[in-house]
Amino acid sequence: MEQQYLALNRLDRLLGRAGWIDQATAMQPYLNERRGHFHGEVMGVARPRDSGQLVDIVTVAGEYGLGVIAQGGNTGLCGGAAPSGMKPEIIVSLERMNRILASEPLDDVIVAEAGCTLAQVQQAAERIGRCFPITYAVREECTIGGNIATNAGGMNTIRYGNTRRWVLGLEVVLADGSLWNNLKYLHKDNSNYALQELFIGTEGTLGIVTKAALRLAAKPGRVYTAMLAVPDIGAAVKGLCHLRRVSGDRIITCELLSRACVEIVRRHMPDAVMPLWMDAPWYLLLEIETGRDETILDECLASGIESRWLLDWKKGGDDEIRRQWWKIRNSIPSIQKMEGASIKHDLSVPISRMDQLVTQGCTAMKAICPDVRPMIFGHLGDGNLHFNLSQPPDMAPERFLSMWDECSERMHDLVMMLGGSIAAEHGIGQLKRRELQRTQSPLTLRLMRAVKNALDPEDILNPGKVVPPAPGQAVRSVSSLIGVDGASENQGETDGSK
Ligand SMILES: Cc1cc2nc3c(=O)[nH]c(=O)nc-3n(C[C@H](O)[C@H](O)[C@H](O)COP(=O)(O)OP(=O)(O)OC[C@H]3O[C@@H](n4cnc5c(N)ncnc54)[C@H](O)[C@@H]3O)c2cc1C
């Protein structure tokens, strides 16, 4: 304990008033995890102003055995930026490191500090006539460092890929306090092991990203927006495949919304402009970059009705309609909250198997909880669904949430059978650590531990996240993590079960 006070004193002196918070109320905003599932305490919150200060923080933490949790916008959905309670921890918020450091039109690159929001990065790209194409609902809050750490996807992945594709160079603070400067703008570089990939999508467990050199794209030209009503997922996939060919792979977005999702939006947002006049089982919100001639798309959609993969469609003629449709799509997560407790899954499968995922997934969930209300939406174009479940209206929220582990196990078994992933774009964090351990091969787990041990043998960076513990050690279940099973401690499985 005395050692920890010495560490906190050093951090206080190092960072000063603007950079160090240790009063309980001032720390609270950093501890409030968005879904309210993860609760914990830290010894303080560090707010470094630059990479040099971050190096000092990690060095002190290493000397005194403190865990260091990197935090960007705190919009993550898996408890990755929340304390794990595995050891005394501090949060390092990147919020003061939020400068755009360079814009290089000839190289088609901008360099940003990790605490810049995604919106800031997009605006910087716009200023030089280009675009940073990763985007989604919370772009004003999430940071580019968090996007890199989670390899964020979003609405445009079908056209532009994940964040990984747009990272050319990184500067990273490592667990031993060294600063790895790989802030290059190169499109070709086979001079090392592609080490920078280690820091993308690894959720702050291998290094803390401080700066990034980001590749830019051309701004899309004219965009054709349409809302489609489809009879089932198989038809939606068939239509997507057709449109991909007709448009020459120019689909920017293909978002799927179930009728249940549209209905809750209608219930809670009575002024929302509903997409189509008929009640379809599924809707697709589509954006396609076009040349001037859009008749080919009009014809394709008109013929979709004749071929019966399409029930109805409407073209989004002006910006206001488009804004309204996106409002419906982007409101689903917050409106689902108003419907009571929810159990959420972020899954991907090959697109050809999405129909099976939805049909068999709904059957499996109803077998566990007959009145459960599936709220399925997501990025159809990437095979990525948010297979969310809302509680039956008359069930106590705690009782519903206590089914989380059983629902997830069934759902993840199905996903593995279909050749998919239990963590498509939101990451593992604390939430899916046990499921990672259960669904991945012993060899994959061994490789993950080997990488973690090589880069962070003392487990300083984001302890208790992503990497499952060594064989024989337990991982907490979701019910225990979110406190709905009455169990307080490590109830779990041992390593290696597939
Ligand atoms: C309404 C809503 C919609 C969303 N939609 C999408 C979506 O469509 N696609 C998608 O991919 N995600 C989505 N997310 C999830 C979330 O926004 C992303 O995971 C995002 O990339 C997190 O960024 P952040 O800055 O908020 O990171 P945080 O939440 O602060 O942290 C997330 C993880 O990254 C680590 N981390 C943060 N900064 C750094 C850094 N500088 N260096 C190293 N590690 C770091 C943290 O330790 C933590 O493990 C959504 C979230 C919400 C609330």
C-alpha cells in the first residue's frame, strides 16, 4: 500500500493539476461505462499532454506494479476501457492529446494524436479535399486511438474495410516505457515483421497508441440512397450480391434493420419519418456511389420486385430524407435501452450463411427464453450483425440478464459452426474473454499469450482484458462481471475447451 502511495505521489508531481485526477467525484466520468455493466475503481486518472508524459506514466506504473488502462472516448462496448480489478490500476485518458499534427496532400496522409475524435480526423481530411472513410454513430465521441485499438468497422466497411486498412504509421508507448516511433507514410514497407499490426485491434493490451499517420480516400461522388423492404435475410443477401455486381462494387453502405427494431423506434420516436409505408420483416438502408446515370440502379431495384427478392423500395431523393433514415438506424441502440435490459452480440459469419445465423439463432434464443425479443440490425454487407435481445416486457431485468452466459454460449456455438467470429467489430475487452477462451483453439490461445508475454511480461497494459489467463486459471462469466448472478468471484472454466 505504501508503495502505491509513493507511485501516486510521483504521478501527481509529474503531471500536475491538469494532468492528474484522484478525487472520487472527478474520476467518476472516466469510470462510467456506457452500458452501465462494468463497475470498478482506479487509483487515479492520468491525462498526459504528450507522448513524453505518457512514457513517464507507464514507467512509474511499471516500477510500482500498477495496471494502465488506456482510454479514448470511452464508447467501447466490451468493458475494455473499464477497470478489471485484477490489480491496482490507473486510467490514462488520451483526451488532451487531441491535435492534428500534419496534413500532407501530396502523400495523401494526415497525422493525428490518438485523442483526436473520429469526427476531428474526418474534418481534417475534408480540409484538404479528401475523406477519412471510417464512420459510425458516435464519431463525435470515439477517438482515433480507440478506433485503432479496436480496429473499428462501422457503416462503410463493405466499401472501405476496417480501420486497419487506413493506418500507415504509428507511434506507440510500450509496457516497459519505451517509445516506438514508426510514424511512417509508406505504402510499401517490408523491412520488418509488420510490427505495427500488433497494436491494431489489440485493445491497449500490447501498447498505447499516441500518434497515427492515416491514409485518406477520395470523397465519394454522387451517392444513391434507397430504403428497401425485403421478405427475409436470404433475399436480402441475394439482392446485395446482385447490386454489388450491377454497381461495380460501389456499395458504400448496406445496413439491415429488422421490423422489431423499426417498431421500437416508431414507439419511442413518434416523429420519426418511417421508411416505407408497408410493414416489412426486414429493411435495408443502402448507399451506392454512382456516376450520373442512376437508371441502371432504378431498373435493378424495379426488377427486384419482379424477381421477388424485393417487396418494396424508395429512393432517398434529398438530404432530409436521408438524414431521417439515418436517424432511425442510429437511434436503435439508445432506443433499445428504453425497452429494458438487453443482451448483446456482435457477430460475423460468411454472408452466404447469414440466413442460417438469424433463423437458427432466433430458435436457439427462444428455447432459452420463449418471450425474448430479438432486435437484429447491423452491417449486412460485412456479414456483421448486432444480434441483440431485449427482455420480455414482464420479466425482471436481473433475471433476464442472468441468462447472458447461456444465450451467448448457444449463439457463439452456432457462429463457430457457421465459420464465423464471436467478436466482429467491438472487440473482446472483459465481456468476451471467457467466450474467447471457450471458442478458440488451444494453439490460438497459446500464441496470444506468447505475444502478450513477449511485449508485456508483467501484465501492465490493460490487465484482465482480451487475453485469457494461463491454463488452469479461471475467467469470470458475464453474469458475475455485471453482478446479476450473486456470484462475486472467479467462477469460470479452465483453458482449452473448444
Ligand atoms: C452507439 C454506438 C455505436 C457504435 N457503433 C460501432 C460501429 O458501428 N463499429 C465499431 O467498430 N464500433 C462501434 N462502436 C464501439 C466503439 O465506438 C468503438 O469500439 C470505438 O473504436 C472505441 O473508441 P473509443 O475512443 O471510445 O475507445 P474506448 O472505449 O475508450 O476504448 C476502447 C478500447 O481501446 C483501448 N484504447 C483506447 N484508446 C487507446 C489508445 N490510444 N491506445 C491503445 N489502446 C487504446 C481501450 O483500453 C479499450 O480497450 C459503437 C459504440 C456505440 C456506443
